[in-house]
Amino acid sequence: MTSEFSVLLREFRRQTALTQEVLAERSGLAVRTIRRLEKGESANPQLDTVRLLADALSLKPDDRARLLAVAEGGDAPRPTGNRLESALHRRLAEAAEDLAHAVGARWVREEELRRIQDPFPLPVRWEVAPADVMDHWANVRRVLPGESATPLDLAGRLPEIADVYRRIPSGRLVVLGRAGSGKSVLAARFVLDVLRTREHGDPVPVVFDVGSWHPATTEFRDWLANQLVRDHPGLAAGGENLAADLVAAGHVLPVLDGFDELATGLHRTALDALNATTMPMVLTSRPGEYARVAADALTAAAAVRLVDLTVRDLVDYLPRTKGATAWDPVLAALRDDPERPACVNLRAVLTTPLMVGLARAVYSGPDGRDPAELLDADRFASQYAIEDHLLGSFIPTVYRDRDAGRARGWFGYLALHANRLGTPDIAWWQLAPRCAGCRARSSSGCCPGR
């Protein structure tokens, strides 16, 4: 190891006003290790050790790359205007810009497919989560030992998610919400809003389906890199593993969607693995699954909880959609007769963006279906009967001009496949061995309509 690493490490530590003891606590390293590294007494530091130090120091991508380069025995790349001297650093910077463009284009298309902006996004809102599912504010705010830290005001609404995230010194946020409450919509909006204001060199927010991670067999950074290569094969072109380098250099901001969808028994292992790093991240989960393993919570992470939609939200939204006038008597009943049993049931259903979206799709088609039937207490005796009706009507509605029967069979097979695997995730590469060319292995056949 050259003395330049020692000098650089001391420089970065002093810039962040950390003592050696605090840096050791944050990085999980021994104080004596920090001292030996700063004195130049420890030769050839392990890259994992350097990454832990970079995480604990919350280094920006450029500074992180300098520290890693020196640890590997090379010259530290230093900024010269907007150009970087290191060829590797230039490649990483270019790869990050390409990744930002690809990620942005993908989520713009995804919002269009989901009709999020038609006519405008439903008002997803949140409040600060209970204290028992988040870390101490002193850790979230990264204050020095002995200093006090007041809670941050993190309540907000969908257009504010990027600004709310930037208020969090640790760069770690947990978003909790029940099924259909808008967690994935929020994750997509976060990515697009961060990309819209992102400056050259800033980390690229990327959504990862964390339910596909097996933390007992795959290290977190390795899994991130593998997912990047899967979705962006160009990062592995020419024999280079730019994906791993992007992750190691801090060019990727993970948005981990669906912590609750991890396989049974892996939540604690996953949380421990995430707590072994101080990487900035956003994590979404249903409250129950997260609370069961969050005795220690995600280290240094603030947490917010999505709240239900209100009747006022429905009144503002549904009249501006196709077939709007048909909703007028329904909305009037919800507003003026809230204690009526049928209104209680329907109100309980229309509290999440998922169910409001289903209701809009089912009752805005050319067949002229009347949403007033949702207030028929004899037909729908509970909120669950209404939910089953909306879910059951969705496929026939969106496939009205095509073969809805075949589509129902296809989706039924996918549901059965996922149930057999014990996962809510559908991975196309797992379907091929059983269904390629409709050559099912089982005698009963796997492909509807074969």
C-alpha cells in the first residue's frame, strides 16, 4: 500500500469531522485497524475493507473511486473540470450516464402502461412511521456521539418524494404500505424525479425487485451487479464487469422494492446483510413483514408509512376519468351517507390506488357498466365481496376485444406456477423448461389452450 492511501483516508475522515472511534463504529472495523491504515502500517488493504470505509464516510462517487484506485495501487483519479483523468473512471462515468438514460426511459414507459398520469396520479401520501420500526434519529441524522437529534419532518405526497429523501442525511429510507397502497408507484416516481434533477456524477437510482434476492447465498453487492447485468447486458460487454464497478464506486442508488416478497425465513438474513453496509438506499415493504424482523430496524434509515386515500381524493379523481358522470351518485353516497353499510364496505375498498384503479378500469369501458351496483348490499355483503368482484372483472375488461378466456387460463397457469415455487415472482427463465413450445413435462399439460 502506498502512503497516498493513508493521506487520502485521513483527509476524507477529517472532512467529515469523524474521529477514528466513530469511523470504526460506523464501518464495523476495529479502531486499531483505522489507526494502522492511517499510519501506513497495514499494507494491501482488502477492497471490502476500503468499501466499508467509503460507505461509512458517505463518500461521493468521485471520491470513492479515488480511494479505491489508491487502495489498488494506482494513481487517484482527480477531477479536472468535468473530465476525469482515469480511463476506468471515465468509462464508469459514461456507463452511469447510459444507465441513467436507460432507467429513465424504462420507467417513463412503465408509467404510461400503468396510466399513472391519466388524468393525474392518485394522491399517494405518507406520514412518519412509528418509532418501533425505525432507527434512532441520531443515527438517521448522522450526528456525532453525545449530540442530540430532533425528528425530521418527512410527511409528504407523491410529487415530493425526491425532496423528502434528500432531507435524510443517511440517504436511507424505508417506505411501508399495505398491499396496493402505492409503494411501487412511489418507487417509480422517486426514480424519475431523482433522474430529472440528477447532476453528472450523482448516483443513478435503480429499482431492484428485492424478492428475487437470496441473501444466504449471494452477497448484496454481487446480487445488485448480477441484476444490473441481467437488465442491462451492455454493462458486461467486452469482458468487463462494469456493473460490479458501478456498484462498488457508489454510482448506483438501490431502490429495493418488495422486501416483504422475500422467501419465508430470509427477511432477517436480508436485513442483517443490508445493515452490514451503509449504502444509501430506499426499501419498500408491507408493514407486517418488516415489523416482524425490524427489532433493530434498517440501520440509520428513516421510515414512512403510506396512508389511505380519502373520499375527498375520490371526488377529485374519479369525475375526471372516462365515464366520470356515472360515479356522481356513488361519490355522493360515500360523502353524504358514510354510515350506510354499503358505503362503509365500498369506502373500505377504495382506500388504495390499486382498488381505485381496478374500479376505474371496470366501470369506464364502452359497455356502460354502472358503478352504482357497487352499493348493492345484497350482492356485495362485505368489502371482500367487492374486492373479489373487481379483481374477477379486471381480465374480462382489459381483454374485452380479445380472447378473455384464454387470457384467464394463461394467468391461472402463472398463478399456479408461482404457488408451486412458493414465490409471488414470475421469472420467465424459470418457465422455459416446463413450457417451451408448449412441451409440458406433466401429463396434465401446463399451457392453456395447447
